[in-house]
Amino acid sequence: MRLALADAGDTVEDANFVEAMADAGILRLFTWVEWVKEMIANQNNLRTGPAETFNDRVFIGEHKAQNRSIIKTEQHYERMMYKEALKSSFFEFQAAKDKYRELAIEGMHRDLVFQFIENQTLLLTPICPHLCEHTWSLLGKSSSIMKARWPPAGAVDEILIRSSQYLMDTAHDLRLRLKAYTQLAKGKKGDHKPPAKPTHCTIYVAKTYPPWQHTILSHCHFQSNNGALPDNKVIAMELGAMPELKKYMKRVMPFVAMIKDNLEKNGSRVLDLELEFDERAVLLENIVYLTNSLELDQIDVVFASEADDKVKEDCCPGKPLCVFRSEPGVLVSLVNPQPANGLFSTKIDIRQQRQHHPQTIPNLSKVQLMRFEDPLLGPRRIPVLGKEEEGKLPISNSSVFHINLQENNVHMSDNGLKMDIGDTLIYLVQ
């Protein structure tokens, strides 16, 4: 009820109690309390040690001790703007938690998770005091939450937050490009088929703008007056007189229009000739997340200066360019013979120089990969209940797979020995 009232609005004009919001609020709060209980029960499985990964730093910068939400929420409460306070203290906080859980492939950090729970509980207390008192007791606090102090807030690392937003925008753009790549072009009829699902991707990032864009940005930076640019006619006349832009005149004014639009949204930093963070380092630090979210085997991040002239001309700082490709492989069946479980049999393509990311499996030590002693007849024999390992040999972590595309088979080498694995592998889960 209190959550729905806070969300109803802060003035008479927009006050509107919505029953659907009340029902959704109950579900949100119940889900929140259940998640807190889950984290408390599984706290020993959360990651410990230094909180130094990119996503740890972003989570700290956005929604831990040094965060903008604590500052905004305090200001909204002081002005009795409860709708805005609810947005910054609960909805934005929950969105940050969900984002951290999605991006932290290596696992969430225990200290950050419980600091987040404390801050979330404290910020929501003025609106939902009874539920927050219950959550506070779940954390093992001996005194009432009414005696707790407001969480401190420090400086916000805006550059780090913008680099995180760059990562999310790039991931979204890559998904759209991948979808467009795999779809049949509109207007084509007949036997045209969409291309095969790509397995690899190369992302090109640029340190500097192409020469013609560099010239325009330098001119706009010189002409800007308190964050405003002259009229388009004036800019077009001045840029049209530059001989180095004659070749690109059809693209000059659309680029200027984009600069003006971004200038209004993001301020004068859009006129900078270089980004304030290393975008290649950001992408490489989150390469596992990007690879898994796109369901690719490998992603390479290289500088546009190493590519051809077309890539150099189309790629600019903050706007990476991607090229998808499919590499051939040999199809192998992966079977789990253990009875009465929900594990599936599947097929995987083994490719040359394929990158593996152990972080994608929560506990790799519980999975045992095995091969048949007889790769030809082994898969044809009926497995014996309780003797799933009979007739099979374990595959060590040091083993290397080699494919032969001409003969369409896979061999494995281990300690100098080379052996045929056939077309079926076994995996057991402890």
C-alpha cells in the first residue's frame, strides 16, 4: 500500500493510485526479500577477495558507498518527492543489481552484495518500514533499523559509469547487427537463404576519428560558444570552403546534425577528439560476457588502424564496427548417460583455436569429460545402469583437440599421444 501510494505521484495533478501497481509492488517486494534470503543462505559460494573487476568497480561507483542514487534519494526525501525517491531508491537500485548479476560472469562479490542489501534496505525504509525492519533482522542486525544511520555517499566516477553505458550500448548494437546478419535481406526472392549462424566476430575500435570527421570536430570545437554551435547555413558555408572536405560533402552536414543532437544531450565532451576511457580495454575485460550473450565461439577486438580503408573510414571512437564470420568445424555429440536427471544430449562444433571460458560453468570441477575406449563401437553399446564409466576414459584438462576438415574427424593429443575420439563424447556430473 505505501509503495503504491508513493508511486501515485507527488502533486494533485498526477496523483493516481493504481491497483495493478499495488499488486506488482507486493510481488517486487516479495521477490526482493526472497533474493536476500537466497544470498544469505549461499553467501559462502559468493566470490571473495579484492573487488577489482570492471563490473565490481562499476557496481561500487553506481550503487554502493559512492553512488548517485544515495545522493538523489536523500534530495528527493528532503523535498518530499516520494515518487522520485521510490524511483531512485528502489527501481534504479534493483536495475543496478540485475545488471551486475548479468555482467559478473566470474560471480558476484560477497562484500558488494551485502553492502548493496544494507543500502537498499536503508533507502527504502521511509516508504516500507515494516518490510525493511524484517530485512534488517535477516542480516543479523541486533538493533532496530530506525536507529541506523543514513548510508554515506561519496564522489561519483562519471567516466567509469559512462564506460559501463558504452559496454551496454555496444552489446545492444552487436545483438541488432547479429540479428540483421542472420536474416534474409528484404525484397530478395527465390532460392536465397540467410547466411549460416556466425561463430566468430571481429570488433574494430578506433583511437581517433577519420580525417574528415576530425576536421569537422576541430572546426566545431573552435566555433562553439558556451556549448552551442552556429546556424547550419554558417557551418555549411565554412566547411564547404575547406578543400579536404570536398570529397565528403554529402556526409558532412548529416555528421554536423548528429554532433548538434549529441551536444544537447551529453554536453561539450562530444566535441573531444578522443574518448576519455580505453574502449578496447573495456571490451576485452568483458569479452566473456559479450561472447556468451551473442552465443559465439570467439570475439576479437582490434584497432581499426589494422583494417582496410573502408573500416578506417567508417569506424570512430565510441562507435565500434563489427564483422561476423562463420568458421568450419567438426560436429561431435555430447551425451550424458546418467539415469533420472534433467541433463541433455547435444551436439557441438569443435573448431580450430576455439576459446573456452571456464567461467561460464559455475563449478567446472563437478563435470567430467570422457571418451570411449573404442570410438567406433563404444557409442553403439547399451550403457549399463550404475556403470556409466565402464568402457570410457577421462579426458584431462591438458588435452588438446585437433580437427581434420577434409576427413571430418577429431583427434585428441595428451602427453605426446594422439588418439581418435570418434564422433561422441560423454560428460558426467557429480
